[in-house]
Amino acid sequence: MRLHLLEIQAFGPFADRQYVDFDALSDQGLFLLNGPTGAGKSSVLDAVCFALYGSVPGARQAAKRLRSDHAAESVAPEVCLEFSVGDRRFRVVRSPSWERPARRGSGTTTEQARTLLSERVGGDWVQKSARNDEAGLELHQLLGMDKEQFTKVVMLPQGEFAAFLRADAKPRRELLQRLFSTTRFEDLERLFLEESQRSARALEEEQANQRHVYLRAVDEAQRHGIGIEETVTVPAGASPPAPDPATGIHGLTEAVRARWEEAAAESTELAEGSALADGALAAVSRRRSRSAALARLRAQRTEHEGRAEEVAQSVDALRRHDEARGLGSVLDLADDAASAADLARLGQDAAIERARANAVVADYLDADVVLGGAASEEDRARVSAAFEVASAASAVLKAALPDERRRQEVRRDLVGLQNKMADLDAKLDAVDRELDALRRRRAEDIERLGPLRRAADGLAHLRAELVAVEAVGRVVEQFGAAEERGRRADSAYLHASESFLDLKEQWLDLLRLRLEQSAEELAERLEDGEPCPVCGSPEHPAPVASPGGDRVTLGQEQEARRRQAEAEGALHDARGVRDAVRLEIADLAARGGDRSADDVEAAVLAARVRLQEAETAHAECASVEERVALAAEEEERLRVRQDVGRAERSDAEARQGSLADQDLLLSRRIDELRAGAASLADRIAEVESAARDLDEVLRAAEGFDRAGAMLEDSLARLLAALSGTAFDDAGEARAALMPDALLARTRTSVADHEVQGHRLDAAWEDDEIRQGLRDETDGLSAPTEEDERAAHSAAVELRTRTHRAGITAEVLGHSVAQLEAYARQLARIEERISPLRERAQLTSSIAETARGGGDNLYKMSLATYVLASRLEQVAAAATERLLEMSDGRYQLVHSDATAGNKRSGLGLNVIDGWTGNRRDTSTLSGGESFMASLALALGLADVVQQEAGGLDIETLFVDEGFGSLDDQALEQVMDALEGLRSGGRVVGLVSHVPELKQRVSAQLQVVKGRQGSSLRFVEQPVSV
């Protein structure tokens, strides 16, 4: 990654737009960013960081105020950065959220943050994203590191690393965690702990189930008064042993079983006694029942004979009723004639009263004739004439009814026309409202078409973008699989290396023994006087003595060498596999495989959401266009309906005038005939009522005359029928007649008395009565109620005891079955507990070790171990530059030594090459600390750069600390920094040390002023 051009406006201390041409500063490979304190040197670095990540490093971001106070109120804060990654060149423009003056009125309006990312393609800038989140994700993919890593790798904060050098384990851990994510290892620690807790909980649950089953078994036995202490034998004075659940339940089961067998035997014995008592009770009850039945029969016979006189009187009353019933028709005829005469008189009075009350009758007849009741023939003729006149008037009125119905029809038509006109008016108003609403909706739809068409543009680009992001997701999955293969390859390589070293050590041991034993072989072949094959002397004063034991043969030594050669070949193969997997991992990481799966998933989700929004807008645009076309057609149909409605209303107005004229003519004629009545029908009803009342007066007079004649005839017949009977007059005959209910009761009573007599005669032949008579003949006295109660009490007592004994035996049987079930359940639980106990112990040990406890001698957690490995890499990379800066004197080394009870793993020591001693980094002098911290920062940058996928960092910034160096140390540090320029890398030094101004020709000076700071590029000769 290389910086090319930086533009700053209204940002930090810079009010006006400032330009930084990094290409011009990079011509020398080393440039100086200097200026007085507070001028804004760090703000230049903040601008670079803000352009790439949307925020600034450290505590300055917490202030949330990036806009320059020196800038004009309407000038927007903005940072523009051009940079390249590989052979691709990008430009990012960012503006933070700020308060701008309101365009209308006073006050301010919040302007939201914005981002624009572009790429230079074929000489033109092509926009890639205008969204903050999308651009941030794209930049993170390009750079391969987050803000925390960028500020430590590209902008080396020497002061922070000096503090890191002197700090203890906790601050070092915090910094390393921010740079090297150990989240997955912390997740492993947490997973180990959770698994340990789950295993412990599972074991505790099963043990609790075991205790629960055992306690339930104890409770089951204690229901019968049997305790666990009764199932074991305890020596005198000794305390009972801790109960074993399986043994305890077995003992309880046997104790309850013995008690169950005793209860079953007792229940059988009581059942036999209860059966005998029930038989005795039944015999006493039967004798007492026979005696009671005989007594009841004798009482019923006495009662039956006492009612004989009463029944005889009832028989005589029935005979008189039957004789009076023979005169019933004559009596009824006389009664009917008397009732008819009374009704005729009442009917005549009612007819006269109705005629007198009818006011219309007076129009046809005098009231005196009516009140006389038409008693004479002359009055009856006058009433008949009045009736004829009223009937004729009714006929005239009925002839005029069609005119009245016609007038009602005309008025109904008028009302219908009025309703129709009102309905037409309402429909016309509705059509007008529909037209207005339709035009408004069509205008709104036409207005919406523009934004929808713009939102639907770029659909193909969004689909291609989604395909690209999903491809990155697949690369991330491949990266995870490759990392797993890499771990397996590393493990295989480590195993092959250990095997090779072991076999090599075995071969060397055999070779050493072979060489040692060769002198022994020569000594054994020496003979006195014979020359030595080594020195040639014939004398052998002190030959090597053989210690004894087996000797190593040449074949054994060659076989060991062959096995060592085969292990070396296997090691070479394992190294090849490991390197191939590492190359694959690096390739996948360069393609974005090392990105967070969550980030990639979020990017895929965001791309899908954007594509879905565009597709939704495209579909909605088509829908709106269709609605606009349909709205035009609907408007035409509504106009046609409007014209038809207006024509119908005009026709209805003409019809209304014609009907109104007809109504006027008909009303004049009908009003004359009504004679003040509400309608012709009411007038007809009045006239017809008068005619009916007159007719009823005539009929009532005639009916009254006929009823009188019939009454006289019926009385003569009644007197003739009473002669020759037992009755003196009609009243006595009527008194002998009984009402139907009394007659039925009397007949039933007589019949019941006769039937009861026959039944009592037959009852003496019943078996129970005859047995009772035999008991009396045999001299057996009837059992008393007390005798039966005693027998019943004895039987009930035995039944109760038998029932209780049966329940006790049944409950004990259920308890035995339940205890046996508990024993089986306890055995199953024990089978489950054994593997759970082993797993709980294993997971607890692993979790404790991963957390730095247990058998972990270094008290180092898994995440700390990973950070310690990274710190060891950082120390090795830093040592390369520290040796150069310190003229080969100092080395930085990682230490995992413990200090008291503190956890180990993140210690740093410095080895002094002059003394050979290892000491703490806090013992370094100021200048030495600067060199060590600078080397540490550079080493950390190299390691993080490798972690980021090997991204080539072509622009570096080193911040402050040069003032603590003497001339020689400064010379050595500058030589080391010069070495960073290899391969075209550009190094920027941030300092206000005067000596650096003389040593670095390319300088970016920050000038401080009342109106804000400014930047200027200065190139001056270097003084030697």
C-alpha cells in the first residue's frame, strides 16, 4: 500500500484546503514531517487514518469534533486521499458529521457523514461506492487490516511502544489482543469451561436423580414403619455405616416383602370369618321379614272390612246419578232455551247501543227509532229504508276508489322521481370526486416514477456485486478448510521432525559406540612381539581393556543409518506438504479468505438487501406505470358515466312536472267524496259500518222474538218428563248428577275395594305368609330389631377388618413392586453415571489447563500462549533491527518465566552482547529504550503485515523520540531507517528535532498561525 496525494479541508487545525504530494516527498525515500508543538503534525496522520477508516486514532476520536474551528461556518470538512494497492489506484473522499448553517432562518442543521470511494480505470475515476458501511468494507478488504493494526503498522507510535517495552504483562496483553485477534482461542477457553460445566451439571443431575430414587424408596418403606437401620446389622456401640443405595433398597424390599406375606395370611383368615357372619345375618333378617309380612296382612284385612258401609253409600249415589242422567237431554234443552232468550235480549241491547254510538247512522235515521229497537212494523220499515240508502252510498264511494289509487300511484311516482333525482345527483357528485381522486393519484404516480426509475437503475451491477461478494464467502470457507489442513500438515511435520531427530540420535549413539569399541577389537588382536597395526611398536604396555557387554556391529550401525535416512526423506516430504498448504493459505488470504466470516456474511446480506431494494423498485416502477395507464382508461369511463347521468336527470325533471298536474286534478274530485274523512277507504268504512249497525238492529229484534217462543216450548216438555221419576222437580234431578271427576273417583273407589278383597284372599297362599304361620305353629318367636342389629354389627365389624387387612396387604404388595422398580431404575442410573463421572473429570482438567490452572506450570491461558507466540515472533523480528541500531550489542527475547503467583507468558528481556547477561528492558537508558522501542515497533509491523496476508506496505511513518539519541546512536538509527527504503519503501519521520532537519532533505513543514495551520513542501541540501 502506497500513499500518493492527500487533501485536507476544514479538518483539525487546517482551515483552508491543504495538499500533500507524497510522490514528491517519496523521491528521496525518506522525508521529515516537522513543525512546532501543536501545529498539527499528528493531524496529518489523523487525516490519513480518517480517510481510510472513518475515524482517528486514540482519544482524539472520543472528542467527536473533527471539524476545524478556524474554517468558515459554511465550509464542509473533507479529507481526500489517493493511494495504490498493488497495481490498482484508488481515491477515497470522506466528510465527518458536522453542523452547517441552516439554509432558511437561523440555527444549524446536522450534515451527515459521507464517503465516496473511486478507482482509476483507464485514466478515469470510476465510482465504486457512496455508502459509508459499503466503502468501509471495501477498504478493509483492500488493506487487509483494521484501524488498530494500521495505526501500529503504518504509523509507528514510538512512544506507545516505549511504554509497551516497560509495561508489565497486562498492558502488553491488551495491545497484543488489539493487534492479533485471539477471539477464537478465548472462545475455545470459554467452550472448554462451558463443556466442563455442562458435564458437571449432567453428573450432578444424574447423582441427584440417584439420590431422589433412593430417598423415594426410603419414603416408600417408611410408610409401613420400616427404616433403613432395620435392614443392616450394627454392632453395639457402633454408628451405622453410610448407606449404599443398591444394598439399602434390596434390604428395604426384603423387609417390606416379609410384612406383605404376613398381612396376606391375616386377610385370608378374616375373609373366612366374615363369610360366616354374613350367613347368620341373612337368616335373622329373613325370619324377621316373614313375621312382619304376616302382621301387615292381618292389619290390611281389618282395614278392608271397616270400609264396607262407606262403599255401600257410594253404590247408592251411583244409582241415583244414572237415573238423573236419563233426564239429561230434557234438562239440557230447557237450559239452552233459557240461555238463548237471555243472549237474544243482550244482543238486541248491544245492537241498539252500537247504532246509537255510530254518528253516521244519524245521517240516515232518527235517533228515536233506533232507541225503540224497531219494536213496531213501521219502525222496522224505516230502519230497512235507511239501510238501503247507506248501501247505495257505499257503492258510489267504492266506484271512486280507482281514482284514489291512481292518485297514490302518481304520488309514489313523484316520490320515486325525487329519490331518483337525488340518487342521480349523488352519483354525479361521486363521479366528480372519483375523477378528482383519480387525477390526484395519477399525478402522484407520475411523480413517483422518476425516483423509482432511478432506484431501479444499476440492477445488473448490483447482481454482479452480489456474485462477487458471495465468491469471497466461498473463499473464506476454503480458507478455513485450508487452515485446518495446515494445522494437520504442521502436526505431521512436527511428528516427522521428532522422529528424524530421535533416529538420528540413535544412529549417532551407535556410531559413537562402534568407534569406541574399535580400539577394544584392536587390543584383543595384539600379540607380544607382533607390531601394532596402528603405531607399529612390538611392545604393548597398556592395551585397552574390554569392559564387556554386547558390541555394536557394522550391520547394526548401517541399519540405524538407513532408518535415519528414511526418516529424513519423510521429513522432507512433510515439509513439502506443509509449504504447499501454506502457499495455498497465503493465496486464499490474498483473495480475502482471512476475513471474518461474520463480516463477509454481513456484506453478502447488505448486497442482497441492496439488490432486493433495486428489484423491488423495478417491480414497483412497472406497477406504477401500469396504474397510470389504467387510470387514464378509468378517467374516460367516468366521463361517459357523467354524461349519461346528466341526461337521465333532465328526463326525470320533465316527468316530474307531468305527474304533478295529474295529482292536482285527482285530489279535487276525491276531496269532495271523502266528506272530511282521511280517505275514500275510511269514508266507505264509515258508511258500511252504519249500514251494518242498521241491519243488526233489524236482526236483533227478530232474534229476540224467536228465542221467547222456544223457551215456552222447552219448559212444557220438562214438566212432562219429571212425572213418574224419584225426583220431585228439576232441581232435585240436577243435584243427583255428580261431576265427572267425582263420578270417576267414586267408581274407582268401589272397584278398588272389590279388587283389594280378592287380593287379600289370595295373599294367604303366599310362601312367605305360609312359612310365617308355620313358625308360629312351631312356637318360634319373631327376632327383634335388637337381634338383627347385633348380627349386623358383628358382620360389619368382620367385613371392615377383612377390608382393612386386604387394603394393607395390597398396599404392601404395591410397595414391594415399587421398590423393585426403584432398584431397577437405580441400576440404570448407575450405568449412566460412570461415563459421566469420567467425562466430568476429563473436561474439568482440560478447562483448568486452558485457563492457566491445574497442571499448567506456567499458569498461561490458551489465548496468552498464542499471544506469547506472536510476541516471540515480534521479538525475533525486532532483534534484527536492534542489532543494527546498537552495533550488534542488544537483542530482544521473549520470556515465559513466572514471577511469584503471577501468570507468565508475555515477558520481554534484553540480552547485552557485551556482558552476555539477560536483563529487564526497564534497565535500558533513554536512547537505548528509543532504539529498542523503534525496533519493537518495526518488528511488530512486519509480523502484523504477515498476518494481514503479506500486504506490501510501501509508506511508513515513525513518530517522535529521536531527541533522546546521541550522534552515534542517531547515525545507527538513521542507517536502520535507510534500510527500510529497500524495495521502493517510503519512510516519513515525525519529529521537531533540529538535527533531523539537517539530515533529511525532503521535508513537509507544518506552519502554525492564528487563522489555522498550513502545510508546505521544502527540499534543502543535506549537511554532512
